[in-house]
Amino acid sequence: MKWFKKKEKQERQNKTGVDLETFDWISITLVSFTTIIGIGLLALCLASSYATIKGINLTNQRTCLCNGQIR
């Protein structure tokens, strides 16, 4: 009887914990790949937006210094 209760308690503890053996390498690889691609695309979009904003700000300047005169 004690052995059965001990085994039952151990099974309950095993069910509540995360069993790393259930994760296969393919799913881990896919999750890490999509995470890296997502971060890369986010960085690319942010860099593109930053460059676009800076480009617009540089071309919309109304004053330029030409031959010492301000136009």
C-alpha cells in the first residue's frame, strides 16, 4: 500500500512538471528560427522607417547655404 501511494505521488509530481523529452528537436528549431526571423524583420522595418523619416527630413529643409546666401 505504501509503495502504491508513493508511486502515485511521484506520478502526480511528474505530470505537473514540464517534461523536456516531449519537445522534439524539430519544434525547437522551428520556434527559434521563426523568432530570429521575426526579430530580423522587425529590425529591418525599424531601420527602413528611420531612414525614410531621416530622408524626408533632409530633403524638406527650406534653407540652404549657397555662396554665403541663405535662400
